[in-house]
Amino acid sequence: MNKSAMIRARIEEKLKEDVNKVFDKLGLSTTEAITLFYKQIKLHKGLPFSVKIPNKITKKVFEETDKKKNLIKAGKMENLFDKIEI
């Protein structure tokens, strides 16, 4: 058996609780989940999902929607498509 190494990390308590509920449903321990994550990083030679930094326009839109500014409201999907000109 390979030697094991210890990992210590600080994480928000609520996030930890929520994620542990998911692990429980999957039948995984935290150690097994972290090991799975590390193996995927090794396999992909990077993170196993896309991580992008938003451009200036996207960042501005995120900030505005967080402040509930410049929102497009439509009662029905068809109306939304008309409003955003699709």
C-alpha cells in the first residue's frame, strides 16, 4: 500500500456541511471524494472542469444583476426572446 499524506484545509462551515450531505448520498467519505478529485486532476493534467475569469463585460453584468440593475423582465419565454432580440 502507498504511503498516505495528510491534507489540511480551511473551508466555510456551511459549505462543508452541504457538500458532506452530497457525499453521504453518493456513499463517499470526504477522504474518498478528495482522492477522486486528485486522481481526476492527475488524469486531466489540470482541473477536471473549466475555470474562467470573466471578461469586463461579463463582470459588469454580474455586478449589475447582483444589484438588480438592468434586468430584463418578461412574463413568458416568447416575450423574453423578443426582448433580447433572439
